[in-house]
Amino acid sequence: MSQNNSAKKRERQNITHRMRNRAVKSEVRTAIKKFEKCILAEDKAAAELAMKESFKLLDSATSKGILHRNTSSRKKSRLYAALAKLN
């Protein structure tokens, strides 16, 4: 355990940030799964809406520094390719 006050505060902050980051990552993964479910059902309109939502969440996570920009770009590229394959 930490001994001094600044280290204790840093631990508290790390816990808070870790929880927030996990929540955002989980939200992104859920949106991507929702998109994949629409692709499997071959529902083009729902897939486009789900893709827009996924892109929004990916961009948000990237701007917050939770995801690396290359990771976000790769995921968006794969989502777009899956939608293009559906057409």
C-alpha cells in the first residue's frame, strides 16, 4: 500500500479512471456487437444506424485517449468493409 498522501490520492484517481475507461470500452464493444448482429440478420438500414453509433463511440473513446487512434481507425475500417460486403 501507499505510504504518503500523494500516492494514496494517485491510487484513488487511477481506480476512478480505470472504471471510467472500462465503461467506455464496454460501450464501444456492445455497439460493435449490435452492428455485427444487424449484419448477420442482413438488415441494411439497422446496420447503417448501428455503424454510425459505433463510429461516434469510437471517435469519442479516441478523443478521450482511451483507444489509440490507429485502433479506432482499424475498427471503423472493418465495420465499413462488413457493411460494404452486405451491399
